[in-house]
Amino acid sequence: MASDTFLDIRNLKIGVTVREPGERPRDITIVHGVSTKLEEGKVLGLIGESGAGKSTIGLSSLGYGRGGVEITGGEVWVNGRDILDLNRAGLNSFRGKEVCYVSQSAAAGFNPAHKLIDQVIEASLEHGIMSKPEAMARARELFAALSLPDPDNIGDRYPHQVSGGQLQRVMTAMALCPKPDLIVFDEPTTALDVTTQIDVLAAIKNAIRVTGVAALYITHDLAVVAQVADEIMVLRNGETVEHGSTKQIIEDPQEEYTKALVSVRSITHEEKVPTDKPIIEMKNIVAGYGSGPKILDDVSVELHPGQTLAVVGESGSGKSTLARVLTGLLPPRSGEITFEDRTLTPDQKSRPREDLRRIQMIYQMADTAMNPRQSIGTIIGRPLEFYFGIKGRKRDEKVAELLDKIELPADIAGRYPAELSGGQKQRVCIARALAANPDVIICDEVTSALDPLVADGILKLLLDLQAREGVAYLFITHDLATVRAIADSIAVMYKGRLARYGTKTEVLTPPFDDYTDLLLSSVPEMELGWLEQVMAHRKMESAGN
Amino acid sequence: MDLKTIPISAWIGIISTTCFVLAAIFAPLIAPYGMAEVVGGVWEPMSATHWLGTDNLGRDLFSRMIYGAQTTLTIAALATLVSFTTGSLLGMTAAVVGGWTDQILSRFVDLLMSIPTLIFALVVLSVLPPGLLTLILVMGVLDATRVFRLSRAVAVDVNVMDFVEAAKLRGEGRWWIITREILPNALSTLVAELGLRFIFMVLFLSALSFLGLGIQPPQADWGGMVKENKDGIVFGIGAALIPAAAIALLAISVNLIADWILNRTTDLKGGRGGQ
């Protein structure tokens, strides 16, 4: 390497041309003069919300701008030269040799028609860094360093033959293979389940340590980056908020914004005692799609009025199916749902309107949960009209009242979903559910598509509304931190069965069963050295392996 | 919408289509002679009195072109209307209701589409009593199969979105789901298709008239005019080419507009900013 300061980004400015249909293209700046340095073998974490410019900055260190993004100013020095001055041929010989990239979605990054090993060694051969046998040997070494099973033969498989967590590690091997000086990790664990994320994180950390490569680690999760990075740079709206050592950022943040990020999920909520009579009781539910396998197997849970039952589990554990059974979209094969004192009709189509009104649902993706062609006023007003026959002026007043409850200005009623931010959209969805004046709201991963601070706001709002309106939540999530914050009782699901069920204190107090232990221990904590501690004390392999 | 963002090709399409439409609407005011009035010799060349010359019976070709525009455009527009209302409503119903309804409707449409449209239309029109209404209905129903396929495909896409599920959970009826949740989101695709279908209607009608089963003489219509004057081509008289050129020009103009609309709304969510 040419110098100690391997990567030197100076006053980087990045712009993009926005082309909205029917409007003239206009230029906006998304990164406003960011500077940073990275020394040999160090890991710099870039953290921020969506739109902070972290991926854009990461890609600029490969001299690349994605989808109309253009580097408009500043310098990016890699190995003692400004790569922004390189021509196409120069960039081609530089990318994949000196700097490599690991993307968020490994599944989309691999060519499904080629064996893994061929793709892993491709860059090394292309750049003439090593011969084929050498590259193969190095790939196998890396597979072993990344704790992939059967490192000698796993390369002969095709991308669809390994799990998501494994594929992400193979992608890391691909990036490490040509012995680059820098790797850009762009949210490498975000799309993974929490128990898989920790394995990949540990593998990446180990590989970085073994190979001594420098890395830019981009993520929105401060707790994750705290485990791997030496330094952290906090970004917001394309500007640096704070830059310091990991220890300083986590333990002694200076800026307000960083403090907010560090203390996110600090919501606490007193657990309520279960009432005598649950509002909803699901008994011995068995369900599946078509004639396929059972997705839910003998699940029984209770939801008490004005309380929150959190259903936690990884993808494929059956937690969303449980919600579909409750809504009646998927009538169960056997089992019974009791609503107050009576049995709820299994099929939604034949439920009386009053039952439909009393059980409302909020979706994960607020984007697709609202008709893009309807105004916010129509979206929130429709349940009022439909269930209560409130029309015209009175409806508008009620809509304004509901908007006030979700802490949005009344004039938003005239706008369309595309004009709102992610958090605002989710609030509107909450208002739509509230408009029906329900007893139960099913919340299906309502915060997982949102940035941490925005998600925090939504959770606070939900708790607040519960306290005022006495509505019960069936809260489906994969995120244990959220569960700790808002649940009264918890159902842990694993492969379609209840792994553990009880009040929050019962479920979260040891002794744990193996799965709950794995799940609980996998949630990244904002603490240095957490990863090592956990990996040393694991009892069970994650499902992703 | 900014007028300056409309591309030049779309402008050409808009202007030329507008000319055709205006000519059709104000035909009796613009045409110098009556539609079936014999005003000169057979196949007279272009002159100051007869701008485009005269036809095989000595009628003024320019006047007949204008009246022809009226007939052709009106019938094509009405047939498109029939095909769109039936096709899109049935297509969306099939998508939303699903199951047997979908199967029966879709297989019936497959059946209709498996028979070449022109031959099918010829058979049906020669059996049924002649008349404008029959013509429009036959054209509309046959073309509705294409609209059915498209709107069913778009509706299937929209139907799986969460907001449709939310409406179903609310207990909304099918009519609301089809007209308020799905239709607005399918509209941009359908509008672009509307232009194309209209053009196919013009071509279809012209073909039928040329074969003698469309508009009956002395009513002027472009396809029929090509037929009346086609024998002149042997003698080097180009009267048949003028209505033929009008058909081609109209087809191209409407296509240019449809292209532009399609480009503006490639995204399913389209319209208002989209994501």
C-alpha cells in the first residue's frame, strides 16, 4: 500500500437529477461536502437514516454513482491517487482489485446460472492477480475463515442451493478474494433474520481481522456497526453529524442527533396484568395454504382488552399467518377463535360488518397499504362513511380529529400518499384503523420498514393511543427490542409452533428454552464487545445455517 | 402539466388528430358539396373546383373524404367505447372474483380469440340483419377480448396490493373494489391502450367496408371509398390512394399520442409522483 491513509475523501459533493413524470428535470445535491480518512486495516462505520447519503458515499469510493447519481465536487483519493480523474479503463482495472463491494441483497448479486466458486474467483482471474488454482485455494481458505460449512465443496453449489446468510458470507469471500485494500459493505446483514445476522456479522468481523483489509461498513443500525467498526461517522441528509471512535460515539455522543440514535428504543412500558376475560382467544389453531404443509401447528394465544400481545419469530415462523387467520383471510384447518363470548366466523367473507369493524389491521409497507389514487382524506374518511355513515362536512371534521390524534396537521387530508414521508404514511394507516373505532388492531411488522427514530415515534404513538382508546394490539414483529418496549405478553414462534408463551416478565426471565435463548441473545446491543460475549455462549445453531 | 415537456412527436399526433376530429364534427359546414351529389365526370383530376378530383361516379372526393371521416371516426369511437366498457369491467371482475367466474370468462375469451377476427366478423355480419348498431356491437364485442386480457392482467397485479386487501377486510363490496380501488390504478395503462384499440377499430372497419360488409353505399367511409375507386388504379388514377393515405395518417397520429401517454405512465402506480 502506498501510504497509511489509504482512503481519503475530501469535500465530496454528490448530486442527482430528479425526473418526476410531467415535471422538468431538476438537480438536487444529496451529499454536501463530506470528508473522511481511512487508514490501512481500519473499519469505518457509516451510519444514518435512509436518505442520509451513506450508500452513495460508499459507492463513490469505487468511483461509481448509481442511477443518475453524479459526483459533482471533491476528491476521492485511493492509494495515493484521485480516482475521480481515472478514465473508464482506469476505473475497470481499479474496481474489483483495490476496492470491492458487498451489497445488501446477495441473492440479487449472484448470477444464478454459475457455480459460486466461479463467481468468487472471477475478479482475481480477470485482473490477473493470481492463477486459477491459487484463487481456488484462497477462496476455500476464505470460506473457512467465514465459517461456511464444508468450505472445500460449498463453492461447487449454485446460489439457490445455499441459505441467505451463507450467500451473504460467500459474497464477502468474493469481495476478499482478489486481496483488495478496501471493502465497502453496504448493509450486509439488514435483509437477514436476527439469529442469522449475528453469524454473518461474526464471520465478517473475523475475516476482516484475518485478512487485515480496510472496510467501510454502511448500516442504519448503530448497535450492529458498534460491533465491527473502529470509527463511526454519523450522517444525516448528506452531511456529517459526528465522527469519532466507536467508543466515543456509543458512550459519549456529543451531538443531539447521535444521542437520539444511541438512546433509540429506550421506550419503557409497564406490563399490565392479564384481565379475567380475554377479548380474543385463539384455540389450537392449525392452518396452512391450499393443501400445503401446516404453517401453524396447534397454536393457542389470548389477547386481553387494552393490552398488547407480541408475536415474535423469524421469517417463516408463521407469525403473519397467525394474523391472516385472525382476520379471516385464511380460515384455519382446525381450531377456534373466540371473540368476547362468541365464536368468530372463520371466513372473513361471511363475518358480520360489526366484527370486521372491531378488528382492524395495519400493514408493514404503508406504501402499498394505501391506494395511491386516493387522497389522505378519502383514505381515512372511508371507514367513517362505511361503518358509521358519517358523510360530508361531519366526515371532514372527524378526519381532522383523527389526524390530530396521530400528530399530523389537518391540511394533510388533501394530499396524496406519494407526497408523504414513510413515517407519515404509517401514521395515516394508523388513523385509518382508528377511524373504525376498533377493539383490536393487528400490527404486522409496522415499524420494520422505518428508520429507527421514526419507528420509535410510531411505537410511542401506538402506546399513547392504547392508553387513551383502550385498544388491544396483536403486534407481529421479528424485532425483540420492539417487543421489550411495548408488549404485555409475548408469544415466541418457531417453525409454526409456540416456542414460549406468557406475560412479558415470564417470557423474558430465565431459564430459557434453547430457541428463545438464541433469539434473545442475537439482538445486537449497543455495547462494545457484545458480539464476542454472545458468540462464546451460544447453545444452538441458528436456523439459517 | 408543463406543455413544454410534451415531445414533438406527440405534438404532431395531437395536431393532426385534432384536424381529423374537427373535420368529422363540422363535416356539413366544411364540405363544399354534398356527400352523394354527382358534380362532375368520372375520375376527374385535381382542380380548383374539385381539390382532390372526383370519384368513380363523379362525386367530389374532398367532400366525401370529410363525410367519410365523420362516419369512420364515429363508428370506430362507438365500437371502442363498447369494447372498453365490456372488456375492462369483465376483465376486472374476473381478476377480483377469481375462481370459476374467472375460468369461464377467460376460456370464453380464449375461444373467441382463437377464431380470426375478420373471418368471424364476416360470418356474423352476413348472418345478422345489416345495420349500424349490429356493426358497432360486433366490432365492439370482438375487440373486447383484447381489452379483457389487458385489464385482467393489470387488475390481477393491483388486486394483490395491501390496499385492496385492506378494503376487503373492511368489508367493501366488489363494485367498490373494482371501481374505486382497482380502476383508478389501471386507468393510465387502459388509456394508452384506448388509442391503440381505436386505431385497430378504424382499420377493422375499413377492412370490413372494403370487403363490402361494413358501411353500405352511398354512405361515405374511407374503407368503402378505397373499394369504390380501386379499379381506377389500373388506369393510373390514384383516387383510391387518398382515403388509404388518410387511414394511414390517422393511425400514425393516434399512435404517436398513445406512445407518449404510455411513456408517461410506464409505472403501475404512475400518476402522482409514484415511488
